[in-house]
Amino acid sequence: MVVSLEKKRGYLLLTFNTGGKYNVFNSRFMLDMIDALAEVEKIRDPHYLVIRGENGNFGSGADIRELSKASQDKEFAKVFFGHMYDLFVKLMQVNKVTIALVEGVAFGASLEALLVMDFVLAKRGTRFAAPGAKLGVFPPVLVSVGPYLLGHRVSRKLAMLGEEIDTSEAKNAGLIDVEVEDLDRGLLELLDKLRFMAPSSLVRMRKMIMKSLIPHLEGAFEELTTQVFSDEAREGISAFFSKIPPGWSSVGFS
């Protein structure tokens, strides 16, 4: 089972483990997540959904092997990114207050998932990056929703440079809310603050906030489905597997 859902005292805990060293956005993970979120919506209480990756990391983004297949097969690309779009919309529409517990790495689509969470707690030492353009693609959620949540300049820098940042930089950028030493303790402290707020009010607030953002996603995913099929995407993904720089990186400016 890639995704597991259990009821804790005061919250629902959704954990995921895609196997291997890092958790990845592959087709099975995305479909299992969509199904799990559908189950979450059937549960009236509690009103808090905590999402956490196993294996000591939150996730390294899109599965590079499936991304490679998408660059060669237009129909697969439509299906793959269709699942990703559906997952992000489901995360934005779920009728719970969402809390992400992040450690290890949060790269690519895994980083973008944080943008649609209500609260993000990150363990000190976690690394964040959106390096899609280094492969010839781009982060669709970051470039479409990011400007409204992080600001245009921060979103542009994260997407266009693709550099790794640490928890301190992520907090300053607005990507995470709290930097902690202990995720479990940080979660309890957050829930203790939230208990003074009416749960139904919180859920309605997130619904209104997310509703205004969802329309921006569709166009970005359509563009990505086209971009992944480009010559540069094929070259970038192939270069990744070959562990060599893509051709465009050899252009000098001095």
C-alpha cells in the first residue's frame, strides 16, 4: 500500500511510501492519494488532515522514469499530468485543514504540494528545490499559484534558478510556516493553537482561499504537457540519466 490513512486523537494521519530512497510522484502514488483523499472527505471528524512522507523524506518530485516516458509518448503525458492536476485540485478542495510534516527533501512536485497545504512544518535540515527547468520542463503549480502565495519575485527565483534552499530560507520565502527540531512536538503545538478556532470556520476559510486559486492551474498543466514533449525536455531528461550536462548549459556568457 503506497498510501496509508489512520485516525489519531484529534486528527487524521495520511502517510505515503513509494519505495526506494525517496518518495516520488508516480502514477500509482497519485491515484492512491486521490482515492485516499476521497475517503478523507467521507469522515466528518476530525477536521485536521496531517500529511507525511515515510523513509525520512517528503518527496523528490515527479518520477523521472515516468517523466521520460511522458517525453516520448504524448498520450501518456496527458494521462500522467492529468493525474497530477487532479491530485493538486483534490488537495485544494479536501474538506479538512491540511498540515504537512516535512523532512529530508521536498523537490519538484513534492515542493509544489506544500503550496496547497494550509500549514507546513519542516524539520531543520530539510532541503527544498524546484529544478524542473534543468530537465527541460517546469513546475506548473509554482509558476501558476506560487505568485499569489509567495509573491512573483520569490516564485520566479525558485522556478527559474532551481537552486536548493534550506529551512531558514524556505521560511523567509513563505514556503513553510515553522522550522522545528521535532515534527511531532511541532504538530501538537500547532494543533493546540488551532483548537481555539471553530473547525467549520477554518474549513470554510480554506475553501474560499483555494477556490480562487484552482482556475490558474489548468493552463499551466496544459503548457507542461506540451513542454515535456519538446526536444529540450527529451535532451534534459536523457542528460539526467547519462549524468552529463544538457546542450543548452554549454552556452557561455564571457
